[in-house]
Amino acid sequence: MQQVPALEDQRLLRTTSYVDGAWEAGEAREVLAVNNPATGATIAEVRTANAADTRRAIEAAHRAFGEWRRTTVKERAGILRRWYELTIEAAEDLAVLMTAEQGKALFESRGEIQYGASFIEWFAEQAKRADGDVFSGATPHTRAVCIRQPVGVVAAITPWNFPNAMIARKVAPALAAGCTVVVKPAEDTPLSALAMAELAERAGFPAGCFNVVVGNPQEIGAELTGSPLVRKLSFTGSTAVGKLLEEQCAPTLKRTTMELGGNAPFIVFDDADLDDAIAGALLSKYRNSGQTCVCANRFLVQDSIYDEFCERLVAATGELVLGNGADEGVTQGPLINTEAIAKVTGLVNASIEAGAECVMGGKPADLGECFYPHTVLRDVTPDMPVFRNEIFGPVAALTRFKDEAEAIALANDTDAGLCAYVYSRDIGRVWRVAEALEYGMVGMNEGIISSEMAPFGGVKASGWGREGSRYGMDDYMDIKYLCVGGLDR
Ligand code: NAP
């Protein structure tokens, strides 16, 4: 069944890779079917790119870098700003396209387009602020100056869970810094990436500055990580693939940004405002059907409020509506594909077998092959699979704790270190716990924390580098020290 999404501007639906300013059919001549996870219908067929196409994209980016790096910051800011404006004008089409290929509820897709665009707008502004520094000279006749320069060609490999924003968060700061980019989007969601390239072309980026290659991840990944022309890899995805890519980048010693998986604790103390905590829990847990790297993965709830929190969470979760994300009133769409269903089912079943009690959901829903219902598990212990692994599905796993020390120990009992949440009205406790948590980001009485103005990123096995904020361009710039001598002559 073929079901092409109806867009006001049908030219946003591109089905070939974008290399050196041209829409290329690709040498591989193989076709990738893009399916709607809610209906199973094919919404488009994309001609894939292979290693040779990727090499051409890298060479084009390398050629374009020579000119792009010499443009003034004002010129770069202007084109980025235009890209932002075109994105906002096309927001509804981009959201419809995203829901069709990714499945998330339409209001969430609309939110993601605005969120992604906010990074383009922000880095259009930040482009003008990539200043250097002047230091004291080591001798009377010298002065020390540092300037910032773009690293060169950047490869960006991105996941399907935020098909627009994960690209915008990398490409906008890279282009603002004067770098050029080759993006490899996820095979499940290439259409959002190609639509971004279409708008970037209209905005006026010169050919070769922004390339998108769609195709086999291993083949394209090997080319991007192996090429000496690529100076930097920015990756968002699983920790397992991040480790592999890091190895592949070692021979050419590329700089890397690694935005990897999470296993977020959501700690609720007995002095928390429970209305706030439940509202935050719903947002943090079920957004994108639980498929975000910052989703609450483990609810750690203090003994005396454990039963009440569980009951209230089940009641509030019962208000959510699972269905086709394009339908009115639906709050949660399907999971991305049947492998995701198998993974979530496996983690839930194994945890129930190990002694967790399922108080809601727990079996794939009867709406289509990619639907998993909102699920709540209680009496989860640290040895269980839902505690140890990133679930990436709409499953709330509840564990009880006695005191602050135990909450911190449980929260840190994982390799991951992306995002954590703490709910308590005791300001001293919130600070103490936030400082003790081994995470790159902490929501303090807040369930949604991402913004273009704040630094997003993790520690430990969640990776390194920061996206967004005034630090967001640092990953795409080298610092060059200039020692100015001869001042005495
Ligand atoms: P994934 O399997 O690691 O895939 C991410 C990207 O890597 C996709 O484009 C994928 O291509 C590509 N890829 C896979 N194997 C590759 C290889 N051998 N060589 C080169 N590229 C390869 O992750 P995912 O399942 O799509 O995304 C979910 C993960 O991303 C979760 O762990 C989540 O926490 C993490 N994530 C982290 C952040 C953050 O900011 N820290 C944000 C969002 C998501 P194909 O899709 O075509 O296979």
C-alpha cells in the first residue's frame, strides 16, 4: 500500500540524496521504502547513496569549505536566519511529514519543528559571537592572541527519534562556525532530513556546504569515519554504535561529539509537590512514546509516598490516548518499528518474570504491529532488565528507596549519565542531590529541560560534547594561539 503524505508544498518530499547542491539518484540504484509505523503503508521510496556517493559528498564539502570558511560571520548568519524563516513558514508540512515517517503525535512533531528551528535561529545569532581572546605576553616584546577557526568538514550521523532536531542541533552550529557538513540520517526517517536540505538550498547555502546521504549505515559510516578529509564526527545514537564509530575514527584521529543513550532516574522525595511530580513524570516518560534519550527510565520513589505515587501515575497515564499520531486527540503514536516492539516486550516480560508487578499495560496493543500500550511496572529492583537498560518505550518502572543516600546510589547505579530528574520542595536537598548525581543534566522539579539556550549532553557512557547554548559552537571550532612578537622593534 502506498500513501504519500499530502503537503501544501509537495517539493518538500524529496526522494534522492543531496550532494554538492544536486539531487542525485545515487550510484547504488537501490530503493529504500519509508514506511508509516502507524499504518504500515509505504509513504515514499528513496534512492539510496553508496560509498562512492558519500565520497563525492565529502569531496564537495571539502571544496566548499575553502570558500565558506572565508565568508563573513554576518553572511553566514544571514543565510542561517533565512533557513530558520523558511523552516517556520513550512512548519506544518514538515510536521505532517515527520508524523508520517516517525509516528509521533502531530502536536509533538509541530513542537519538534519549532525546537529544531530554534537551534538554527540561535546559531544564526551566535555566529557573530565566536570571538577570540587576548592574553598577556610572556615577554615584554610579545603578546598572545587566540582566534577560533572552523574544524573543517563535519560528518553528522543522526537517529530517527528526532528526525529534524538532532540534525539542526549539529548542522546549524557547524555551518555558523564556517564548517561544511555531510549528514547521514536514520534509514527509518530520511524524509525530514531531505526536506531540511531542500529548505537549506532555498535559503542560499552554496553547493557542497550541506549534503545529505541516505543509505546503508555501515557503508556510509565507514566512508565518513575513514576519510582523512572529514575532521570531525558528531554522532547521536546508541552507546553501542557510538563506541564502534569512535574506534573507526581513531586511525584518522577525528574530533568527536558523542550524544549517546541514557538511563534517566526520576527521583521523587516524600516532600515533593506530587501534582508537579506526576505532571513532570508524564511529560518526561511518555513524550515520543518513551523514545527519547532523556525519557525517565527509572522512577525512584521514597517509601512513604510510593503507593500513592504509583496509583496517581496509573490514573494520569490512563488519560493518555494511543493511536495514529495524525489523528485528532491522539497523544502517543506507535513505536518506530517491529524491532522496537520486540525489544520493549522482551525487557518488560523478563522483568515481570524476575518479580516486577505489572499494574497497567504490559502487552503489545491491538492497533497495528508497532503499537505498545502505556505500561506501569512496580516493585522493580536494580537487577531487573528495565532498570539496567534504556527501555525506549512507554514503560514506567517504579523502584522504592528509603533515604537520600539510597536514592543517589540507585540513581548512579548505571553506566549512563545523560539526564536525571529530582522532585523535592527542600531546596537544600535538591541542590545536594543534583550535585551528587553523575549526569550531564538535571531537571530540578522540572520534567522537560531541553532548550537551544542550554547545554545538552552527557557524561560517562552517555558521551561527551554539548549541543545548544553558548558552548554549542566550541565542538566545531579549533583554538589557534598566535604569538605576536617584535613589539620592541
Ligand atoms: P543507533 O542504532 O545507534 O542509530 C543512530 C544512527 O547511527 C542512525 O543513523 C543509524 O543508521 C546509524 N548507524 C547504525 N549503525 C551504524 C554503523 N555501524 N555505522 C554508521 N552508522 C550507523 O540508534 P537509534 O536506535 O537510531 O537511536 C536511539 C538511540 O539514540 C538511543 O540510545 C537514544 O538514547 C540515543 N539518543 C541520544 C541522544 C542524545 O542527545 N544523547 C538523542 C537522541 C537519541 P540507521 O538508522 O540507518 O540504521
